[in-house]
Amino acid sequence: MAEWLLQKGYDVHGIVRRIALEDPEHRLSRILHILPRLTLHAASLESYASIHQAVEKTRPDECYHLASQSFVSYSFDDEFSTLNANINGTHYLLSAMKNLAPECRFYFAGSSEMFGHAEEAPQNENTRFHPRSTYGISKVAGFDLTRNYREAFGLHASSGILFNHESPRRGFEFVTRKITSGVARILAGLSSKLPLGALDAKRDWGHAREYVEAMWLMAQQREPDDYVIATGETHSVRDFAELAFSHGGLDYRDYVVSDPDLFRPAEVNLLLGDSSKARNRLGWKSQVGFGDLVREMVEADCRALGVGRFLTAAPERVHEGV
């Protein structure tokens, strides 16, 4: 997001924990290449005082609220901190904007996990929410808070209900990066097996680079609204693993093992988004295909370990769009 805004000529400010400012080489490694062009403020989603201070200093024209405890599996282990950070943090930001920067255009990062055990597929802006995790619940609450501030106080506040968006910058704890980094580690001789959870869970995976454009487009609209952002195709974790391993010249069945500890207490089996509204009103449509996304992530992880020479031009076999 910061890269996109800098390319547009924005003066970009960001909020990070104080400890990140004290150890930028480690904690801000993903943005070191643009760090000199950013202005960072120490703040925490769990502290209204720090959020208020940051907003008061910057008086932003646009605010993109992307921060949260976003690892779904962890939200089962620590429900309280997930709810506290995700709900209160959103509330703190909205309140600060209302009081200090009421003309600011506010974007809230919703999630396909809000749909959870969905009644229909594909899911659109009118699909009823049925979250199956504390993370999903916290995002529904943030969505409702954002809509309420829009309707009650007249804020230009929009929510993007973004389906899974990936890139080589994805955290290692997420299943997509776990798979692609696992392929690289196996090729480098650092691992021999890759434990995974629900292989048949299906997701709508897109590229994060494209999804930040959708966020920005929402903030440029004359009227705020809520939008589903998705590719309209679904693939299983098994599909992702098969394609990633084949790109390394490997058969995933020789390396992937099922680990019961990695299954969620309440699984979401099928998430598939309908972004027709975004296409018609924002002019946005996903362009990066599933195979290209997987290939980019595998190649990046292999390059990081110096094993690019093992990669093959694997065909994109998987086509399970619904």
C-alpha cells in the first residue's frame, strides 16, 4: 500500500509499534527499500491515546486501516487479544478521525473470513455473515463500526471485503507462504517434509499488489460504500501445494503430511467472491492468475535460499473455478 501511494505522489505516514522503530533492520525489513520516504509514528491499536496523538499530528486526507491480528489460527489460541486489538483498534481510529479529521477518507480492511460458513457461493456484499473464528467475528464488528460511523457521523468510510490476497511478502505462518517456502527449503536440503492442515479447504486467492489498487479506488469514490474484492475462482490448499511443488519439479505427495494440530476447531471449507460491484463501479478486476501467483511466490522463496536453478516451467493444471 505504501509503495502504491508513493507512486501516486502521496506524503505517506504509517503507524508501527515503538519496538519496530528501535529495530528497523529486523522488524521493518519488508519496507527498508522505501523507509527513507515514509514518516513513521509509534502507536498501538490497543492504545487510544497513541492513536489520537498520531492522527492529531498528521490530520490525514486518507486513512487505510490495514492493521490487525490477522492470523486466523492464532485467533483460536488467544481470542481476547484478537478481539481487543481488532475491534478496539478500529473503534479508536474511527473515533479519532471523527474528532480530528472528519473529512478524511477512511478505508477498513474487511475479510472473506467474515462470511465463514456462507449460505451461498459466490459471496457478495449482500451475503449474510457467519464467521467461524474470533478473527472473523472481530472483522464483522469492525465492518459494522465502519458502517455506523459512515451513517451516523457522515464519515467517508468504506470497507473492502477482501478475499485472500498473497505475495512473496506473506508471513511464513500463513498456509500459502508455508507451502512456497517449504518447497524452497526442501529443494535446498533444509527440510524433508511439509506438515499441513485441511488440504481440501478452498479459497479465492489473488495477488496483494492488485488488491491495494482496489483499496485506493474505494477511497477515491464520491460516495463511500462496501465492496467485495476477489478473483471469482476457487482452489484448494491441495491445488496450491500441487502446483507449488510441481514448479520445483517435485510431487507434493512425497513431502506433504497431514498434521491434526494444524486443523482449525471450526473450518471454513469454501470461500469464493463475486466482485461484480467493484468491477462495475470501480473498474477493478483481478488480472494475475492463480498459476502466476504461485509461481512468483515459489521463485521468490527459492531465490532467497539460492535454489533457483532447480525450478521448472510447471504447467498451470489447476482450473476449479466455480
